[in-house]
Amino acid sequence: MSNQPRDVDRSLSRTEEADALRILGKMAGRASCREFDGSDIAPHILEEIVRDGVEAPSSCNQQNWHFIIVTDQDRKQRARNISGGNHHFADCAALIYLCFQKGWTHGNFSIVQSVAGACYHMMISAHLRGFQCIWNAGIGDQSQLREMLGLPLAFDVIGALAIGRAKPSAPRVKAPRRPLEEIFSWEKFDRPATACYPVKQADTYPYWEISNDQNPFAEWNPAAWSWDQIADFRGYSVWAKSPLRGVYVSRRQGDAMDVEQALLPALKGDSRIAEIMPWGGTSTMALLQKLPDGACLSVAELSDNNISFIKERLHQEGSVPGRVTFELMQNGRLPYETSTLDLVVLPQVIEHMPNPQAVLDEVNRVLRPGGHLLVSVRNLDSAYGDLWRTTESRAQVPNQGPFTPCSAKVVAAWLSDRFEIEEDIGIGAEATGDAAILRGEARFGGRLYAARCRHMAA
């Protein structure tokens, strides 16, 4: 906080101040929307939104921006396909592509900053007019877009603004914002360590050597992160997509999740189950469908933000309210009393943990005698492991946080030290996609390694 003395601003009347605060409050309520109802917006209103946008400042006032409004349904569907699956591109009333001419005012990305400012002005204009919108950088292949939009080579497109009316069922929630004291400081840089993510040590971090797909400084090893840093990263980035039905269903997994959960033990109606760090709730919803009526499911996550996302996600999926409870997990300690759970589920999460063996000790502590652990892990000793080493791990850390695949044989040894392994399998002979079940020695070469273990009585 500032140590400067408080002052009173006399430039506004009380009426003017009240009007300003009302508008600012409404602006603060803006939230991104990915579920549009497909209805049209009158062309003159879309033009007015663009007109509002270009009231934003531009570098050297050259206004070397250009905005292409797309409302034709076939073009919007093509835009969806080019983007790689942004379904809202086809369902919104209009896409406004954000373009600029290359070569002018490039210093410190000033032309890009100008386009961004105009885009935000458009978002506020749409919001104040009662529409919903979302700003997208993931627009897909530039060459296909250039052809669709008839864009000259001297111009680039850097994003798209989708505008429309929300479906009645769309989530009415705003992604969490960091506490103010985390994101600004007076006079010099001062930011909590929790909100600074680890990178590999280097003398410099040249901007042009870092991209989504090639980031030589990305720190994928979770042991280099604190639990609080992982909680912070996951807790905000999970909101990179709205908590809609069906989001975060991994294309890599394919049918693998069903194969994993087929290992579930027989459970009684009054069983107590805990799922640990499911992140976006995909596995939670699938797990609920396989539990007996009356079973109590608790989800333990690292951040309240994750919990709020999963709650809304389950609501969108049609889960019965109150069927799941939530607990906050801190520093790798499970938030349950000793010998109180019948089943603990670790769905591809131990590879995200700074100290997975300590968490397995925690599982041992909270399970009742005879209780079960269902665990799955991405396997380093597999075709996927090779893909991770050569390709994935060269990119930026993904939204679900840092992870390093574990050797299936090493994990099996960890489990054998603590539990009785009742059944273990490999899942997926290929690097991605398939869900072939592998047994015998081949189980240690699957993309995933999964096991059902039983707590050994003392």
C-alpha cells in the first residue's frame, strides 16, 4: 500500500462520481463467454461497437489497425474449424478479426498494444450494450485465415473477438482475479514468490527465443516448484476455459479414463471416497457415474479457484447438488483424518507432485485397513514418454501445471512398498490416443500405468 497521505479529489461532483463508479462497477462485472445462443446482432450495432473500439489510443496515432467483421454462418463455421475447435466461433453473432499492418511502430510491440487497446474498448462497448464476448488468441493457421479473409501479406491477424448473446445455460461466473497487492508495487518490482513461477536459470531470457511450442527456459520438473506455486498456477490457469460441459476432456486420453476407472474396487453404498487434484473435473464427473448411490465423494484440490471451477463444471454437467464435498489440500498433506477413507483416487496427478512418495505415504495414512488406492500415471518408459522428452517438454508448461512422467516400474516399486497391488495394467501402446490394455511385462510400456492397490493392515 502507498504511504502517501490520502487526498480528496474535488474535480467531480457527487453525481459525476456516482455515475463514474456505476460505470466502473459494471465494467468490472464483464466476464468471458464461450456459450452463445446463435442469434444475430444488427449490423449497425456491430459497426458502432467497432467505432467505440477505435476511440482507443494508437501508437503515433497512425491507427494501422484493421478489423474484419464476420457474420456469415459458413465463414464462422470455417473459422471454428481453422481454430482447431473453438465451438463458440460458429455460435456467436459475429467474429471481429484483429489485424494490423506490419512494419509500423513495431518498437515494444506498440502496434500490437494499440490493437489490444481497441479490442478491449470493443469488449466494454459490447458489455455495456448487454452482449457477451470473448477475446481469443487461439485462432489457428495464419495461411488459412489469410485466404479466408483476403488479408494482404503486409497485414497480420493476431486474434478474434467473438460477440453474441449468452445461452441461458452459460456459466454466469467470472474467472478469479489476483489480489491487488500481488500484481502491482510502488517504485520497484515487488511480487510474492508464490506468484512467480520457476524457470530454468539463465543469464538472459531473450523474448524471441521463447514461444508456446519452444520454451528453453520452461521448468517442467514439479520438484523445482513449491506446492504453493503449483497451487497458484493451476488455480488461475484452470479458468483458461469456462467450466462448460465437456471441457478439458483430453484427446490424448481417448477412452483411457474409462479403462482406468474399470479398475475401481467393489464399493458399498456408504463408502467414503476422495479424489485428489482432478484439476478441471473431467475425471470427477466420470467417477461420479460409477459410484454407488449413497457413496460420499470428496474432492481435494490445491486452490479455492480450482474448487469453484469444478463446482460450476459439475453443475453444468448435471451433477446432483451436494453429492460432492470439497477440501483444500496444502503442502502435500491430505485433508482427511487417519484411517477414514475407503478409496483414494489419484488420476494422473503424482507426476505433478513435488514429492509423490510423501503423498503416497499420506494415502496410506488416510485409508482404512483394507481400503483401496486407484492410481494412474503418465509413463516415461513408453512411446508417450519419448514424445514428452523430444517434443512436449520443449514447450511451455501446460495449463494443468508442471509435470514429469514417471517410470512405470519405479511407481510400481513405490506402490509395492506401501500397498498390496491387486491389479495393474498399461494403457495405450501408442504415444497418443489409443486405450489398448497391456498386461504382463508389456504393462510397463504403456502410455499410462494404472493400478488398484489395497491398504495392508499393520
